[in-house]
Amino acid sequence: MIHRNTAGPVRSLKFVILLVALSPELLSLGAGVQLRDNGYDGLLVAINPQVSEDQNLIPNIKEMVTEASFYLFNATKRRVFFRSIKILIPATWKANNYSKVKQESYEKANVIVANWYGAHGDDPYTLQYRGCGKEGKYIHFTSDFLLNDDLTDGYGSRGRVFVHEWAHLRWGVFDEYNNEKPFYINGQNQIKVTRCSSDIRGIFVCEKGPCPQENCIISKLFKEGCMFLYNSTQNATASIMFMQSLSSVVEFCNASTHNQEAPNLQNQMCSLRSAWDVITDSADFHHSFPMNGPELPPPPTFSLVQAGDKVVCLVLDVSSKMAEADRLLRLQQAAEFYLMQIVEIHTFVGIASFNSKGEIRAQLHRINNDDDRKLLVSYLPATVSAEAETSICSGLKKGFEVVEKLDGKAHGSVMILVTSGDDEHVGNCLLTVHSSGSTIHTIALGSSAVENLEELSHLTGGLKFFVPDKSNSNSMIDAFSRISSGTGDIFQQHIQLESTGENVQPHHQLKNTVTVDNSVGNDTAFLVTWQSSGPPEIVLSDPNGRKYYTGDFITNLTLQTARLRIPGTAKPGLWTYTLNNTHHSLQALKVTVTSHASSSAMPPATVEAFVERDSTHFPHPMMIYANVRKGFYPILNATVTATIEPETGDPVTLQLFDDGAGADVIQNDGIYSRYFFSFTVNGRYSLKVRVRHSASVSDLAHSIPGSRAMYVPGYIANGNIQMNAPRKSVGRSQEEQKWGFSRMSSGGSFTVLGVPAGPHPDVFPPCKIIDLEAAKVEEEVTLSWTAPGEDFDQGQANSYEIRMSKILKNIQDDFNNAILVNTSKLTPRQAGTKETFTFSPRLFTNGPEHQPKGETQESNRIYVAIRAIDRNSLKSAVSNIAQASLFIPPNSTPALARDRLILKGVLTAMGLIGIICLTIVVTHCILNRKKTADKKENGTKLL
């Protein structure tokens, strides 16, 4: 087991001190939006290149954010507002004296403006993939939402919608409505509409107009044609996370207005805490105070920026360290593939190298055809120098000289910095790097690369990668394949379909298949690399059986690569490749396959792999994510596998899930997640993700994948029903996938510190249960949840601890002293399995319970939470809090008892009818007998 020496932390500390000494602002750069003196700076709104140019779009964005700034300022009680905003104009729009971009790109945007493909709606939404109080990924608006004023009838003004979405993105609060559960039974056993606050008023509406609620509800659902419409004029001031469209709503639900009983996502994800409680607990509010005086903040300022020509410079280490572990060879192979296949056409590319000094190898050259690409390949370094010293700053200085040749500045350019050297002086050029306006992507080779290399990426918003010294690792090519232009135009970017490597024994073979689905196929390339000697024997078969052999590939014996570009559009289906090691020694054979979209009418499936943060400290786990979608639609039921490679030791594979349990917060949102905690060494770890989908029916969740502002179908205004236009929406769609699909993506790298040198005791508890639900079944309560593991979400826990209370505060603040439920017969199942448990609250709620001061006991409702315990008595965090109604009081006539009342009435009526019928029959019989007797008496008299 290898561990870094003690100089590492000391050097890191010196590096931080250097940062502060150079400029205090550097510590916060590269982190996106910043809050300074109550104002947000650096908010980036990016327009997708596929959005048509419209002269009204930019003014409408400005108007939306300006309105949002004042609305947010008042909603946060004079705490925060928007100060400066950048709008990124796509390069596909006409130039209009816009400023040139520096380090802004579509992929870094906080707000994106993009249209859906195919059937779509216009719901604004925020992609939230983490838990309560955690930042989201981005806000998404469609151009139609920003241009069509008719949509404000259903959503409210755009500025109010923006504040609703900003609260999702920045503070990690969730929606307070629920279209799936539009009403619920409250603690008094009454039917209530899901809302926050409960003071918002409205009426039930049937097909013919207003109607009583009993005419609208059947079996816990609205009858067809029924809905609940809210009054357009209200007195309630909350809540923005429920219905920001109401003019009276100007604040978030707080402790006094929050509806804890409503079955909404805010209550589920935040354990019944109000939105305001979560917001005020954020870092923004810990570091800011309300502004004094009555004055409003100044309106936001906007700057419009647009990307110019795409400019890239490769800055490559050629010190003697690059001779170790075939580092130079692997760099050459990856750089050749990048230049020949990945970098987009019309890009300006230059090359610089460095050891203790920098050198320009190729000035900027525009790529217009394959000859331009080959020319650049010829400038790649062929040998390493004799000196081991490296000067990264010298290399970057030459890189800046290269890119500045175009128009005098490095603004908007990209540097791909590859190094294995240990340079203590990298901090000397931090100010130059940041002020350059260039984005730097860093690739660290081996364990000797300087520890603080990634700070260059952090300061400039670049990506960071790590390539371990393993002959069969394809991480170098994966890193280059991940680097794109950042424009957001998926139709112009390459898609990685395959990446694999294997040490193949003499006269053995590497054989596998890769799926080319019908959404890709243009400019498809197969790359084969080998370790030594000549190429392997290659056989590639397309779905129709046509074979390509080694002679069909373009072979570079110097760089030990063989590349085949399929002419036209590659046939969809399974392609089979076989690499035979014909040599007498072990060979590391590797295969990479990339392609492009086959049509601009159909976006291809993509995967974006990433981690929660740049580094972690043992024993805290790292959260791993993979965002799998087609366009913006989440792809469900995919098999997603992460491979994590440490600096030394074997790689770890981990299957990711989209099941709404463990590390995965939201089910079926297309973001697959998992905890990673199998740390073996300190240092860097590399991540890549593989996605496979079977050749069957693919589920595309065509519904909006994130949290979103509610579309109101209509209002009650002055006693009249006013309906809005029907909301455009589609549900889950099943799309035929005749061949399935496969995708690969690098997730960059992260750093782990504090890993013990030897064996250590169990320090990993079960993960928190986040999907606990409670349902009343007659006089019992049934709980359901997803089982955690012995260690986070892996293995099998040892036991469960379930506690309940009739007082919410008891279980929120003092779980250990809440009422314990007997779980002696409950044995945990394997992680990821659905668990159920039924108990009778009557057995536990008859006795007195401690009540916090000022709290009243609610006898008709219970609150339940759970935590798991492993074999070593390590306990998980307390789960989300579930709630359920208790027994129906005998003097109430709730909606749930309506069926029994109706049945009782029917039986009573039937009994009365029976008595009446019986009386009639008896009367009839008596009269008949009397009549017969009278006839006999009259006959006797006649005789």
C-alpha cells in the first residue's frame, strides 16, 4: 500500500497561504455564482445553439431577472438580490458587438435556454440531484416560455417563476404541491388539498361548475372532470414554493405557515421542515445580514458575451518523468486521436511543450480537412528530454503566446495541460492564468504529478483528469475524449461508445461487441492501440457481416495505433471486434469507439459522469453520479457501471442506480448515483462510466426530470371560473430500441486524503433511509422503505430502530427519546430491497408523552422515523419523517368513512322498505281473511 509522504499536507498549506497572499479573491474564483455584500455576482445564463435567433429573447431574459431580483429581495426580507449577470449568446447568432467570452461556456451555465425535441412542454424546471439544502445542477427555460406571454397566465410572471426555480437551484428546497397526491387526510380526519400554506383558498369544480368535495373524490382520486381551483384573490402571503403565480404570495412558508401534513416533496425530502427554515440555514444566510434602510437594491447589470473562433493549445510535458511507464507513448496515442477524430472542424489548434523551459512546437493552425489534422500530429513530441525538472508556468506561458497570435488575447481559448512532473512553483502563475481568460483542462499522469495541479482547472473552470500508470488503462484517451468545445451543440460533438483495455496473453484475443444505435453513426471511428511490437490481428464485423481487417485500418507504427473511419453512416446494430495477440509476450490491447449524431432531428443518448466534490477525507464517502439522457429526457432502466482507478492497486467497479434510495435522491430522473468508499490509498482517483441499454423497449421519461414551478389550470375570479389554456405535457414514453445502445464517459478525477496505512476498524455506517412512507390500513400502520446496507448502500444491515411520536418536534429534535416500536421480528434485507413493516400504534400511544413547551398533542396523527444499525452498532442518520392519520373518532364523519355511512344508510333504507312491505302483506292477508269470513257469514244467513 502506497501513501504520500508528510510533505504533501505541508505543501498544500503553503499553496493556500500563497493563494491568499497573491489575492484573497482567488480563493472564491472558479466556484460559479458568488454572494458579496448581499448581491449575487457571476450568474451565467446560456442560450443553446439550436435556439433560433429572436430579437425579443434577450430583453425578456433581462426583464425576468430584474423582476426576480426585487421579488427575491423582499421574499428574503432584504437579504439577497441579483447584482451582475452574463448572458452567453451562441456563436450561431449574428455578431452584434457582443463581448468575447473568457472562461464562460454553455456547460458551466447556471441557467440554460434550450428547446425540447419532439413532444414537449414548456415547464421551467431545475435539475436537482442531491438532497435537502444542496445546490442543484441548472435551471432550464424554453424559448417559448420566455417569448410567449400567454404562458404567464398559468405560471405567473417570469420573475416570480425565476425566484421559485432559484430557490431549488441555490438552496435545495423542493416543491410544495403534488400532482400525484392532490389531497390528503389531515390529523382531524378531514380531506384537505395539498398546499402550503393552508390559508390559500379555493373550491372544488366539476364539469358543470362548483360542486361539493364529496362529488369530486372517489377512491382517493379526483373524479374525471373534477379539480380544485384557487381564488385569484387571496390574503395568504405564502408560499413561493407552492404557487408563486398568486399576487398575494410574496414569501416562503415559515414555521408558522408551513403545512407539515401535506404529502409534498418538500416535506419528504426535508423531514417536514419549512422552506424558509432550510433557506435560512444555508451558507448564503450565515454570511449575510438584512440591508438597512428602506431603499431597494440597484437593478441588475447585464453583459452579453459571445464565443468567437474555437482555439485550443496542447501544453505537453516532455521531461524525463514522461519516459516512465510508457507515459509519452500513451500521451502520443491520445493526442493523435484527439487531433484526428475529436477536435471539431474549423478549430484553431497549436502545440507547446515544456520541461524546465517552454517551447512552441506548432503555431495555431485551422483544421479544415484531414491533411490539417495530420500536419498537427506530426508536431507532437517524439522524445523526452534528459532533465527531470518541470516548469508548468513556462509551458503555459508558451501556450498563451500561441493562442494570443490570433487576436492578441487568450480570451475564450482552451489549454489542455498534460504533466507527470512535480513543480513546486506552479503557484507563481495563478494570477496570470486567471486573468488570461483561458480555460485550462489538466491531466495528471502517475503519482508523481504535482499535488496542486487541479487548482489551475478550478480557477479557470476547466476539467481535471488523472491517468494511472497501468498499461491496460485507457484513461488517457478517455480524458481527451471528454474534452469538448463546450458550446452545448450535441449534434456537432463526438459521442464515445466504447473504451476498454486488457492485458492479453500470447496467442489469445480480446473480443467484444459495441452497439451503434440509430441516433449515432456519422463519422464513426474505431481506434486500436497496443503496447509494443507490431499491431495485433484485427477483425471487425458490422451488423450485416461485412468484415474489416488490419489492412483496412490506417496504422501508425511509431505511435502504435490503428484507426478506421467508417464511411458514411455506420450501420446500426452490434459491431464485433476481435484483437488477436500474435506476439510471444503479454500485450496491453485497447479499443476506443466514437461517433456523431446521425440526424439533427433526433438527439443521441448521452452520459455525463461527475462526482459531488473535488476531494474527500476518509471515512467520508464520495458520491458518484451519471446523468443519462436523450436530449433533455431522462433514460430509465439503463445499466450504469462506474469504474474507479486509484493511483495504485486494482480498479473498483460499482453499479449506479436511479431508484430514489441511498445516494440517489430522486427516482427516475435519469441521474444514476452511488456511494463510493472503497478507498485503498491516498491520492488521486480516476472515474469513468459505462452505460448499456438492452435491445428491447427503452423507457424515456418524457415528463420534466426535475423540480418545477406549478402550472395553474385556472382560477376563481369574482365567483367566476376562468380556465387557462391546457398545459402542454406528455408522460413517460416507450421508444423501440431495436439494438439498444452503449455509451462511455470519463468523470474526471477526485482526491482522497486520510486513508489509514493499515487495517482499520469498521467506520462506515448504513446510509440514511430517504424514502420512508407510512400508510394507515384499518387500525394499523404499514411502513415501507428501501433497505440500506451494512456499509452505506452495500451489504445488509443488522437491525432497524423505529420510533414514533404524536408530536413532530419530539421526533425531529429528540429521536432517541421518542416512543420505540418493537422490531424484534424485523430482519433487514439486502441493500436496495424494498422493505415493509406493519404495527399497531394503539400499542404504543396509550401512555403519556413528553410535550415540548408550547406544543399541543395531536391525537389523530403520528410521526415515524427509522434508522439502520450495522453489526458493529454503527447507526445511520435518522430517516425522513413519515406521517399517518390515526383512528377515526366515533363522532366524526370523515371522507374515508363515507362509504360505510352510505352502506349504513342503504341498509337502513332497505330495512324500512322491508318493514313497510311486510306491513302491507300482513294487512292484505288480514283484509282477505276478514272478507272471506264476511262472505261465509252472509251465505249462512241466506240459507
